Amino acid sequence: MLDINNGNIDWTRDSDITIKEVKSTEGLTHLTDEQASEVVEFIKTYSMLIHSLYKKQIEDEQKENENQKIISMNNYEPIKNAA
């Protein structure tokens, strides 16, 4: 299992993973270039999906916060119904 606290992970990476990197990963060394290319495409698709879901969740939370109204209890007057 990959240790996410490992100092060798580049969290600021701005380039796609390469076929060479996939094939040099333990457990994936037996893959053909075509199979490694499919792994690369899967990682890109999965990453974009997770990012989109996260972004939508953040946007929904922001909208929810904007729509909330705070009612001051100090100036609260109940609505009077007509008799």
C-alpha cells in the first residue's frame, strides 16, 4: 500500500502520468504499452470524475450557505393571522 505521507510524492505535479511510470510501478511491470496506456486513461478519467464531484459538492454547499437566512430573535415578531 502506498504511504501518502511519503516525502517522495509530488503533490504539486502538473503533468499526466506516463506509460513508462505505469510500467515501472510494482505490480504493473508486466503490462504492454497498450494496457499501460489504458491505465493512464483510466487514471485521468477517474481523477476528473472525482474532481468534478468534489467541485459540485463545494458549489452546492456555497449555494446552500447563501440561501440560508438568519433571523434575529431579538426583533422577532410572530405573523398575526386575520381572525
